[in-house]
Amino acid sequence: MVMAAMNALRIEANGEQYQVARGVQPITYRFGPFLLDSGRRMLFSALGTRALPEKVYQVLALLVQANGEMVSKQMFMERVWPEGYTSDANLTQHIFVLRHLLGESAGQNEYIVTVAGKGYRFAKPIESKLGLAMKGACEHCLMSLGVGSVAMICSYECTFCEICARRVELRCPNCGGELVQRPRRKS
């Protein structure tokens, strides 16, 4: 259910309510086996779906939006804690929580890299998406998928050829969603 408000759209899904600024489409970010849905503040993977607490989401969003560039501690403080009532220890704790959510163990820097004394950066390649875009290749075997080709997609448009989709029993290995046939477009 979608209801228009003065400056935002109120979206209700699965009994939860979310607000999205009018004229702004939610962005998704894909990295490794994860998909971050900004509109719903949710992190998806084949292991499950997690609703992210607001501050944890804001820290992760800053990191992925920086696309591999360092985010300074000062930038985190200004954007995530603009009220000014926080410390480096609070940021460190939120980074610890994110590392745990992303499956990192102590000493690993697979996703989040500490830039000593300065800040943090995101280490994985990130695919960001605003709106709809038809992908031209299977995400698993890289087979070319033209506009007239049969392709299987999930609700986040993870795209697979029919053979790879059947190998994973029509279940998206990225977000766990159902894979269905992608509508065909006219050439």
C-alpha cells in the first residue's frame, strides 16, 4: 500500500511502514552476497534479511556511497550524529556491529577497512542502482542475455540465465528471493 503525504510517500509492506522522500526512488547497493535496500533500511543475503537500526544503516550507507573512498571520522560524526553527542568509541562500536552483520571475524577487512586514525573505507566493489535497468549477462556464468533472451530475475533484479537459475532451484543466491522469468522487451 502506498499513500502520498506532503513531502514523502508512506509505504506499507509486511505490516511495516516506511517513508521515502517525494520524487526520490529508493537506491539499492549490491556488494559481495549482500543487497542493501535503502528505502526499507534492510540488508538481504542468502542467509536472511535484516532490518538495520537507523544509525547502523547510516554508517553503512555512508561507506557504500563513498564507493571505496575513505570516510573520515569527522564526516561520520557530522552525518550520523549531527547532534554532537557521541565519541569515537560509539563509531567504533557501530563499525563492529556492521562487521559482524557482514560476517567478518576479528582482524578481517573483507568489507570495512580501518584507515588508522582517520576513518574507514568500504573494500568491496559496489553496484548501486536507481530505478530499473535490464542486465545484459547472467550473474553466475556471465552468458550474454539480450533483450529477447530468456532470463530469470528476483524482485531486486538479480539476473540469471535459465540454466543457472534452475541450478539454484529458482531461489536467488543473493537475496533468497524467488526467481521468475524476466519480461521481454521489444528490440
